[in-house]
Amino acid sequence: MGNSFGKLFKITTFGESHGVALGVTLEGCPAGLEIDEAKIRLEMQRRKPGQSKITTQRKEEDEIEILSGVFEGKSTGTPIGIVIRNADQKSKDYSHISDKFRPSHADYTYFEKYGIRDYRGGGRSSARETAARVAAGAIAKQLLDHYGVTVQAFVSQVGNLKLEKPYQELNLGLAEENIVRCPDPELADQMIQLIDEVRLDRDTIGGVVTCVIKNTPVGIGEPVFDRLHAELGKAMLGINAVKGFEYGSGFDGVTMRGSQHNDAFIKEGDKVKTKTNFSGGIQGGISNGEDIYFRVAFKPVATIMKDQESINEAGESITVSGKGRHDPCVVPRAVPIVEAMAALVIADNIILAKSNKL
Amino acid sequence: MGNSFGKLFKITTFGESHGVALGVTLEGCPAGLEIDEAKIRLEMQRRKPGQSKITTQRKEEDEIEILSGVFEGKSTGTPIGIVIRNADQKSKDYSHISDKFRPSHADYTYFEKYGIRDYRGGGRSSARETAARVAAGAIAKQLLDHYGVTVQAFVSQVGNLKLEKPYQELNLGLAEENIVRCPDPELADQMIQLIDEVRLDRDTIGGVVTCVIKNTPVGIGEPVFDRLHAELGKAMLGINAVKGFEYGSGFDGVTMRGSQHNDAFIKEGDKVKTKTNFSGGIQGGISNGEDIYFRVAFKPVATIMKDQESINEAGESITVSGKGRHDPCVVPRAVPIVEAMAALVIADNIILAKSNKL
Amino acid sequence: MGNSFGKLFKITTFGESHGVALGVTLEGCPAGLEIDEAKIRLEMQRRKPGQSKITTQRKEEDEIEILSGVFEGKSTGTPIGIVIRNADQKSKDYSHISDKFRPSHADYTYFEKYGIRDYRGGGRSSARETAARVAAGAIAKQLLDHYGVTVQAFVSQVGNLKLEKPYQELNLGLAEENIVRCPDPELADQMIQLIDEVRLDRDTIGGVVTCVIKNTPVGIGEPVFDRLHAELGKAMLGINAVKGFEYGSGFDGVTMRGSQHNDAFIKEGDKVKTKTNFSGGIQGGISNGEDIYFRVAFKPVATIMKDQESINEAGESITVSGKGRHDPCVVPRAVPIVEAMAALVIADNIILAKSNKL
Amino acid sequence: MGNSFGKLFKITTFGESHGVALGVTLEGCPAGLEIDEAKIRLEMQRRKPGQSKITTQRKEEDEIEILSGVFEGKSTGTPIGIVIRNADQKSKDYSHISDKFRPSHADYTYFEKYGIRDYRGGGRSSARETAARVAAGAIAKQLLDHYGVTVQAFVSQVGNLKLEKPYQELNLGLAEENIVRCPDPELADQMIQLIDEVRLDRDTIGGVVTCVIKNTPVGIGEPVFDRLHAELGKAMLGINAVKGFEYGSGFDGVTMRGSQHNDAFIKEGDKVKTKTNFSGGIQGGISNGEDIYFRVAFKPVATIMKDQESINEAGESITVSGKGRHDPCVVPRAVPIVEAMAALVIADNIILAKSNKL
């Protein structure tokens, strides 16, 4: 359990960080969609390690290979199988960590759960697994293009550096212009500097990714347990290092009165709109056509370059030494992952909604 | 879709606010569990309307009837069917709202999704549906009792009145001693007064519920998409009026450094513990045996007693008048709902974990 | 697990033969379907016990109550909850069988599986549970009406009395004209006589139900594991006492040559047809628009009125005495159950197929 | 939908006959199982084309590559990803069949369903897809080894040549000694001769595979819809060319009386046994510890070497010419496929049953 996401437009992933390959099977892509491999590669580039000085310096090309489900450039309705080989899985010596539990990693919990673990890197718990999601998400994005829906994420906070302007006042197109992926160029520079300081200090720092989805058709989302925002929340909380999710007015909304918070319906031309959008584009779990927007909190990643006290499988006190090449802050590389998961949720719910009426 | 929650220990609900009855089918309850109906009734009492001056004055007894799956006081392993009749579903005159879209309700989105809606109250989108979840959750709690796990929620914020103390410094047993369900008696009084003011002002206000789960076995939770906190998050975001979810360090954790945030492993007797618990009891999506704790943000409910501008199905401007008896603040009654959903998630994951090893 | 059937148009049942009530939740019924309760009651009548001299003489009215999901005579898109109370569940004395394992019943297997069982009647394994399916199936039939699809089953064999004519040469409308539900009046008389003899001999006998589905849209059914006939087969094998399923040419087809068995495509007007239909209307798991037909084998039911040797929970040899009122042959009452399950499968697959194309 | 099979021990396959590769993701394999790749390769050998004169002469090595989920020779609890490259997918000229509907193939139905199809070979509907199932099934068999369960299938009928002896009187070990996989050497010779004649006649013929499962633990299988035999039936009906499934007494059982058919319980040492086994090892959908046995009917495959009349996408009459290398009778190669699917069902249900009791 736990390796699949989605109901009809559904992905199942496999693969460990230091295994032979990662892979994803995407089921339920409607037939006849033009699949542009270049667009998938572009998303892989946005996620891959080593893309800038503030990300891990590990080099991995994350080359995708489509094995099925696409014929003459179009989806056939059958599952799309994709593999991404791990470039760099030589048999290194892992004996120095093979029985150690790294603090705030999944070493201990996986070991207790399964009684065995792939101790080379994080195994299945590694964020490397998200490469498979980004590949599938890139196809979801192409499906959303077909329906006119856009999904855009950006970095809105690193440590205490917080983008205070509402997203409507920002030129989101600027987010991809800098390596931290913040649409405010000035703040972006400060964020980059902060991450660089943290990196030099051999430490890590957290951040927030904001995501905006435009032009979602009205009536998307299922009632009760599978509300659209509950699916988005689950999708985000399933990304490594995420500690929180809020949409629309979010945690700030709790201080408001209903009379302020309610979004009045108005008619604009032949469209039903709302004057404000504290609802975040979702009412009763179902899209109302306004922008869907949400924020995702990422903790500082657990892999730091400092020595840390811990224990090993035998319960003995040991020291975990920081080694290797890791991200001082994950949010820049998390942006395409957030987009991928959001695109998968919206695509799935658009397809599900086809069954609502006779 | 969207009416079921859980994988093996799984509920499916039906029912509208003004229909004949609500119901829930609970599958996957292991056989041989003693089912105490009195404990289910107690939870229903905690959720029911009309229980205090700060909740809606609607009177509904929420009497449960167990139809199957329990024999001679014990679960038999077959599905437990429960119905809760709607006491008060006389054919009132709803013509004044039957074609109106109430602001920030699900009227418009359901109408667009299905082309039809039960306009008496919120229909399926009404929080009344959560009565069915509380009934099933009360059985989940009895299963957790068997495994020694406790789930306790309480109100930690109403409007700007925020409980700042960490939960470890509180006597959580005091939460049920006051009608707002806040374990700090002094703050509870202030919250009650605030809600009363809001009510007199014919308005509503938001709040936060915090939940603490103790003694979860180590190794519970699935990897990747179904991480334990992702399931908890989805469960909470599936409750009416919820706008945000955070666990462990949450949104505040984004400002921390990895070296502060990492929870060092230590050995206490024969138990593995962590010095701090910013992880919130979950690492890599899997429980590590520490307390699981999380916060859930509730917006001010949409039903206010003031007149509001809106439109109707024909797209004409109309006025929605506030009528009826509604909650000025949902968080006191949300406490047992949060507990119910949390208990369902933990119970499901305990059962799922039986399949991890040979 | 095991209490739900279907993917989007999906039922979940609960209830034991001697519990308070049976119930079913039908999810995924598209909104706006006119639901005629009289048609549901008609199907319940066709299945209910005591309807003729060749069925069990138990009297149960199988009155349905719709609790949700239908408003002003139409489906609303939300789950339809239905309960059927067990008329006759007084606390009889079951001590004479409470620890005995009746031969070829599920007493022993349920006891071993769950360590506990509801020993009054068959509990959850009783065919009484199928009443819930027939109620939901009656709604599926109304959905199929909307799409022009008809489902008709009939008895084609009782013991060695076998209807040899192909269904195309029969007037299927005659099936409901006699109590054994065989469309050949002469053979029907013989079947009724045979069942009566078996009944007087305090024994039971098996039979076969054939089902014909007309006007299924082309392109219904999922590839690989969920082929349309695999879903139909699973649906039939999930009915009590079923031992076999075959569709199209079935077991007889194994003796044929490919050159005989292949169904040549032809064009009739603007319709693609096949000259023969050994495929049974399904090719590669997907409907081709021809009639879908299949046969379902029912064993002689295990409850006989004779004494039988067996063992009890303690492993001691005991005698099971035949008591009560039971069916000497289940196939007449199985006809509406076969139709209900077939209707559910086709309805589900029609809805699923909406997602195939952009 | 339709590409996954199983609930906890679950496979998802992808791949077309003439695409880049086939693949399977196996989830839910408990951690710590020794995985012997040689045993997987052996099963692949049993299924592969070109293994004898009575199978297709196509040559394909069906080399598997395990990409994840196995570490140091053991399962880790994470999904096991396997790919099988298609050796022989050069860009041949398919223009002669690209718009033709071959009789009794899935060409027409896939085209109508998806509006597009991979016309090279059968695409996703090709039996080549079963290679992925056999790979996963080989792991299921290793899990069953761990629990002491054995699964053995054999050919029991080709055309009219039918093995009349009950399986208990046969030495099943002889099945693999001949190329048709029939445990009766004399009948095997006749079958081989018949298939050879059919092949020379450029035609095909059907057959039956029987499967026997020994030592299944008591209490395996879910009630109601997911009865163990319903899952087995669905698994078998999901194999290409299957037209029927029966277990235990099957279709012959319909002629019996209950008093003959009931299997009396007896105690043998400390084991509960039944005197006869018409139930086929399953009562009420749950295993009783006796042998599970069933029969699967395979039609003559549709690909024949003769010219056939048909139509094309434009609805014009055309001739389909038989070309290529195909199986004159599928049952010899179907034997390992039947075993694989049966092993997957039993493995899944053993794991599911862990959750029945507290």
C-alpha cells in the first residue's frame, strides 16, 4: 500500500534512491492526448539535482524512457510506463552507516516496520522517488493544457524571509527567472544569500511553496472524504519534508468573522464569480471556478553536514557524520514536485467528474 | 467516489442533513472486539447539537442503531452497519432558499456538479454527515483502547485567543470540563465569552483544534503517498470548514535550521526515544513511537444570521437572509470529530501494518 | 474487505440473516436518474422467499426503505442508502446448532477465520444478504433502461433437465410466466415436478441460470484484469452456491477450431455486426455490441432436511438434523440475483467508459 | 482501470506486445522473503514462445530485470519493479493490417473504446502482457513456498481429447515431462499429435487447464463479493482466450442432490477434514484446508493462418490474411500463466487474512 496515487488518472511508483531504477505507471490517461516528451524532460530538469549552487551538487541527468502507452506521439488509453535509471549506483562502501539511525530520517521507522532496510541512502523514503512523480505529473500538465488549466508553484518563504504580497500582485512568470524560484527578484536574492550562508554553515533550512491553479472547471472534486482540497492536502503531505498544508484563507482564516470570510457570489457576464476568494476556489470540497491556491510548509531537511549523536540498530550510542552532497534547502527543487502532484490531483478529478451526470 | 475512508478498517457513509437518516458501514473491524454501545453514545453526545449555549440550539438526539456486525457484544468481523435517523425532517417550506446560492456554502458547486441538489439544508455537504463518522470513530477508539493507544483533541484557538503553552504542559483532562473544550480554564472562559459576543452579533468565528495521539506502535504508516501524516491530513481536511493542517513543527518549523529541528535518538531503558519531537511522532511517514500531534484550522462557518447579497440559479441578484439555529463557532463540537477521524486513521494503519512482515 | 462491488457505480452491503437488518449503499449513481421505488419492490418480490411452492416457505416481505440519495424522485449523485429489516429475528433457541458445523456450509470456515460466528442461520454467509444486492441492482436496471440496455436471466437447467435450444429461439418473455422461471413451458413443468420430488425427498438439487444482455454500447469493459467477462464472472461467482461461469461458447468452445469459432465482422447498414457470436458479445474484454450471454452453475444447496454426520467446535462427532424451511432448488430465486449483479457490472462499466477519451 | 490485480499483494502491469517493454510493479510483498531470480527465470521459460514444436516459433527470451524492492537477495517491503524488454520490436511494415479488424481479436473493440489503437500486433490486448504476470506470479509462488502452499496446473483437455481421471489418481509431476503439459503420457502424445495436425491445417484449437492448490491455510478468502473462488475466477477470466471457469464440482455439480454433494466433516488426528471434496476446498468463499481445484476453458485462439473475411475502419469488406508465427493451441503455454494468477490470488488472501482477528 501507499505506492499509488489517484483514482482513475492514477500513478503507481517503484524504486529506491540507490537501486537500479525508479519507475512510474500512469493509468487512466484518456486516449488521444498528444504527449510531448520534451515537456516531460523540461520538468525533470527543473527537479534534478545539481542545477544551481543552492541545490545539492550531486549530478544526475534523470533521463526518462517511455516504455508503453504512447503510440505515434499520442496516448493510447493503456498504461504509460516510464523508467528513470539511477546513474550512479556503484557499490560504494556503506558500512559506516549501514546500522546507524540518522536523526529525523526514516532509518529507524523503516527498520522497525520491515525488519530490514536498504541502508544505501534513504531507499524508498528518499526524495529521489519524486522524480517518478514529476515525470507522470508532466503528462498530467499536458492533459490540463488540453482543458485550459494552469498550475504554477513558487517559493514564498525561506526561513524567516517571507513573501508578504498576495500572489495576485506578483508576476508569477518571474519565478523561474532565478534559482530559488521566488517571483519577487529582490526577495529571491536575499533567499539565495540565506541558503548559501546556511550551506556554508553545513546546515539546512526550511521554507514554503505556494501554488496557484487557474481555470479549473466548476464542479470538480468529490464530496465528503475526497474533497478537492483534501486530495490536494494529501498529495502535498505525501511529499518528503512537508509539515503543513493550508488553502484559501488557511490558518489565518481562523481569526476572521464569517461576515468577512464569506465570498459573495456575483455575476460577471455569463459567469458566476465571487467578490473575494477566501474559499481558495473550493466550496464544499468542489471547485467553484475561482483560483485554487494553497501553501505547503517544508521543514529543514534532516541531512546536515555536522556530526550528530544517535544510536545504531543494537541500541548503542554512535555519531552520525555528515557526508555527501545534499540540499541546504529543498524548496527550490520542490516547486516542480508540488506542481506535479497538484496537476495529478486536478487531472484525476476532471476525469472523475465525467461520471457525475447521466 | 468520496464516501469511503480507510483501506482495511474502512467506513462508507451515506445520508443528507434533511433526509430520512444518516448511516455508516464499518468494514474490517477485527473479530472479537468488545463493542460498548454506551461509549458510542457518549461520543454522539459530545458531537450533538444543542449541548451548550455556544453551540447551535437545534435539538437532535442522534440516536444510533447498530444493524449488523455485532453479536453477543462482540464484533464478528463482518461489516458493522449503523443508522442515525434524522429526528426533525418534516416537510418545512424551503421555497425561500430552494434556488438561492448561499455564500461560501456548497450550494453552487453541488448544483453545477450534479445539475440537481437537495436544497433543504446542506444535503450531503452538511456537517451533519459527520455524525456517522463519530459513530464509527467511537468503535475505532475501542479498537485503539485494545492496543493501548489514546487520542485526545482539544480547542487551542478561537479567533485571536490562542493557547500558547505546549500541550505537554497542559492537563488535557481539563478539556472536557468546560463547554469550549479548551484545557486552560482561564482561556476557556475568554473563548466562551468571545463566542457569545460573536453569536449576539449574529456572526461566526474560526478556531483551531489540536490533537495528541499517544502510544502509537512503532512502524505504523505506509510509505510514499500514504504517509501516516498524509492520511491524517486528508482525514482532517475532509471535515467541514477545515482550511489547514500541520503536524509536529508545522508551519513554524520552516524557520528552523536542520541542526535544531533534528530529533536525536536516545535509548531509555529498552526503548528507543527521541530527545525532542519536532517530527511529531512520524518519520518518513511512519510512526516512531513518540507522541503524534497536529493542529487543524477551522474557518468561521458560512451560515451567519445577517443578510447577505448573492445570486440564484437563474443568475439574478438576491438576498440570503440568515435564519435557523447554527453554531457561532464550530470548534467545540469539532473536537470529537477530529478524534473520530484520527482514531480511524490510526486503527486502519495498525491493521495494515500486520502485513509488513512474513 | 469483500463487502463492496464495483468501481464507480459501487455497492457496499452489510447485514446478517438473523441480525436487525440488511443494508446497501450505492455510490456513483449519476445525478438526475428517475428512481421508481415500485420497480425496486418488484425485484424484491421476485427474490423473496415464500413466493411459490418450490421455494422456501419462510415468509419475509423484504420491505425496502430508501434513506438517502434520492430527492423528489431523482438521484442526487450522493450515495443511496437502503435498509431491509429482518422481519423475523426473534430470539429463538439456537443452542442445538450453536457449536455444530453444518456440512458444506460456511460454519467451519467462518469460525476458523474469525474465531467467532453468528450461529443463528448463516450470518453473513447466508443468501439472505443478496436481498441488498437485488435492491441496488434494481436501480442499476433503471440506469440501464436509460441507456437502452436490457438484462434478462432465466433457468436453463435443473438437475439433468436441460434447455437445449439456443436462447435466440426462445421467447424469453415466457420465463416469468411460470414459477421455475424457464422460458420453455413444457420443460418448466418438468422442472417444477422434479424440484417438488426432491423437496418431498427432503433433499436439494442444482441448476443453471442463463443470462442475456442486449444493446450494450460498444467499447464497454476494461482491459487486462478487469475484462468485462471477468467482472461478470466475479459477480456471478460471488453469489451463494455458484460453482461455475461460462460466457459465449464457454466450455463447449474448447472443442472448436479457430476457423469455426471466429466471428466474422460484417456491416449491416451503418452498424458493425458479427455473423456468429461465439465471442458472447465481448472481445478482448470489451463489448462489441452483440448480445452478451453467459451461464451460471448453482450447486444443490447445502441445507437438506435429512440427518447428517458432522463435528462440532470441540471436534466431536455429532449429528446435524435438518430443520426449518429452505429452498429445494435455488435457481428460480437466483434469477433476479443474477440479473441484479449483471446490471451492476454493466452500469459500472458504462460509467467507467466515460473516461476513455478526452 | 483494469491494470491492477490484488488488494494488498498487488500487481500493476504495463506494456504492449510491440512496444519497448512490458513491466510489472508488485506491491505488498512482505519484507524478508528470499527472492530467487533463477526461479523467476524458470517460470519465464515455461511461458516463453518457441519452446517446442507445438507452440509459436517466435523467439523471445523474455529476460527479466528487477529494478527495485529486492536488496541483498531479500524483499524489502517496498514495491518490486520488473521490466521485460521486447526483443523484436523493429519497425516492420504493418500497413497491411493497420486499419483492418481481425475477426475475434480486440482490434475493433479497442478502436471503438479509445478511438486509437496500437495496430502492431494486439497491443495491450496481446497475451504477451501475461509475461509480466508470470514474473510477479513467480514471486508469489516463493511466498507460498514459505507458507507451504503448492500450486500446480496441467492440461486436461485439448479439443475432444479429455483427461477423464480425477486429479487424485494422476502423478501430476509428469505434467512437465511432455511438451503439452498433460500428466497422462499416453493422452499427452495424442494431444501433441492433434495440435500438430491442427497446426498443419493452419488452424487453432481450444483446451482446458486444470489447477490444484494444496495446503492452503484454513480461513483464507473474503466473504460476499470477494469469495476466494470469485477471485480465482476473475483471475482466470482475465487471461486471454478464457471462456469459462468452474471449481469443485463445477457445472457437473448441478445434476447432484444436496445429500450427495455435501462434504461431511470428520476429524483426522487433530485436523478437521471432509470425507469428500465437492466444495473444491472452499466453503462460503473461504478455504477449509482441503485441496482447491478448478478448471479453465480456453477457446481456440483467433489468429489462424487462413484467409478470413472482415471489415476495416472505414467499414469496407476486406480480407485478413494469416501471417506470422502463432500458437495452434494456447493451453501448454497457459499452464504457467494459470499457476501465476492462482498464486497471486492465494498469496494476496493469506496476507489479507492477517487482519481478521485482533
